[in-house]
Amino acid sequence: MTPSPQLNTGRRRLIAGLPLLATGLFLNPALASPQVRQASRALMGTRVDITAQASGTADCDAAIAAAYAEMARLSDMMSRYQVGSAVHALHLASGLQPVVIDTEMMGVLKSAQHMAERSRGAFDITVGAFNGWVFDQAHPTIPDRAEIARELPLVNYRDLVLSEKASTAFLRRRGMRIDLGGIAKLPILQAGMQVLKQRGVSSAMINGGGDVLVSGQLEGRDWRVGLRDPRAPEKLIGVLALDEGFVAASGDYERFFIQNGRRYHHILNPRTGQSTTGPHGVTLVSRHLEDINGLGAAIMVTGSEAGRDLLQPLRNVDALILESNQNLWLSPGMASRLHT
């Protein structure tokens, strides 16, 4: 159940992917201009693809390598699985003392708190306290009710205290944990794009496990991202033409398992500790990171109707929601910009 981005630039065909669509990005070398470079790396628990077009004297390959290095640095900093990371240090010091954090992590934590306030707690990075879940399809684990009941008091975004003046973060309660999976990826991709631009590569697409960031044009045309119908993956809903901005997707199809006929997935409701039961997927398009970062997960928690209320004041955000009844809802902006 995933629409997939397809880029058509004259005779050249490029395919990118969104989780609510498809995953993966590749460029057919036989059809590509020698100025267009493509690379793929494993990063942030997914595949991150970069397609870039060199201009002037810019060394495209060196710029791509530098972008990956910066994204890897930030990914290691914000990973809860990386021993020695800032997140790991924050967990060890929970309930004891504040931890000094870097500027980039402070920015992500502030963004998370802002989205938590906007969504009235539907988005909450302290869901990291629900650490009994394992969404490996080969060896899935469902925590029992008693375990979740013990962890629920540790989930409250208001108990994450930030001090920009001291450059510190503090988890008030012992045992609290954060999970930045729903808020850190887009800023990390943005940092990669900034490195490309700093090195003279202004036309690029970065696809990180379905979240897509584009800048400039490919061969003189806007990047084109084709969205597949999640109810009929062989069909396209339409194609987005973008020269700048983000396409962010959230859904119950990326990390999940099915047990006793029920689907369990990695987007958890902070109020219950269980997988969300609202929309199956949300795709958002905007030029502004702060408008959409974390919003897809919040809509997955709140449900389609409340999610549309969250979207209503955001005039620069276009949205697609695959509702729990399999209906596809498009905002007016998304409906008008999708070309068939």
C-alpha cells in the first residue's frame, strides 16, 4: 500500500519513493546524462538515495560523499540505539541531571516540543519509554499490559526540559526515554542538502526511506514525484512537480507485523502505548520543514477528522490521507497540484 514517485525528464526516467507510495530511488545509467550522479547508502535504519546534477566546476561526487558524512554524523548523534550518542546520554541521566547537547539536537528537540504542543500531545517523542515493542517481522514482540501500564507515567513531553541558554536537555523522570525517529529524519536530510548546496550542487533530490527533499531542477525541469494509489499500486494517483521542498510520509506499512489477524506497527499512540488505529498513511508536501515535521505521525494518532483540523491553518501544506476505511482524502492544494 504505497504510492511511488516517478520522475520523467524527457527521455530520462527516475523513480523515487515515498513510504505511502513505494520505496527506493534509482537512475538508469544508460539513459542518464553524465552530469547526473546517483548514490545510495544505508542510514537511519533505511536507505538514503541522492540524485544530483553537477553544475559549473562543482565536484558532484565529492559533494555527495560530504553530504552522506554529515547525515551520518547527525544520525549517530540522535540515534537511541547508538551507545555513546547524545540520546543515549540523555537516557542514562534521566531523573538525575541535565545533559549538554549540540545545536543540531537542540533544534530537533525544540521542533518536537513545538509539534507536541500543536497536536496536544498526539506527537510525543517520550513514547521511547515504550521500549518493549519489537517490530522485526521475524521476531516480533508485544509488551504485556502490565509493562505498558508501568511505562505510561513516563510518557509526557512536558517532562522534557530544554535550556537553550545552557544548551542542555533534561528528562525529569527516571526511566524516561525519547525516540526521535518521527522528527529527526527530515532535518538530517535537510543538512545533507545544505552540504550539497555549499559545495555548488544546487539541483538534487534526497530520498530517505520515502521522505523526499528536492532542490532546483533535473535537466531543466522540475523534479517529478509520482504517487501510486495505495489501494491499487499498479496505478498512479498523479504526479507532483517540485523545484523546492519536502514530501513527508507516515504510515503503518513501513515497520509492522501481523499477529492473530491484527496489524501492529511502529507509530504508537502516546496515550495508550499501542499502535495507532486511525489513518493507514499520510503524505504531506511543503516548502517549510517546520510546518510538517512530525505532523504525519500526529495525524496518524489523532485520526483523519482531527488531523484535518490540524492542517486547516497551514495554507502552505498540501496533504493526502489514506483513511482507515480505505478512502483517500486530498486537501484542495494536493488535489490541484497532482497531475494525472
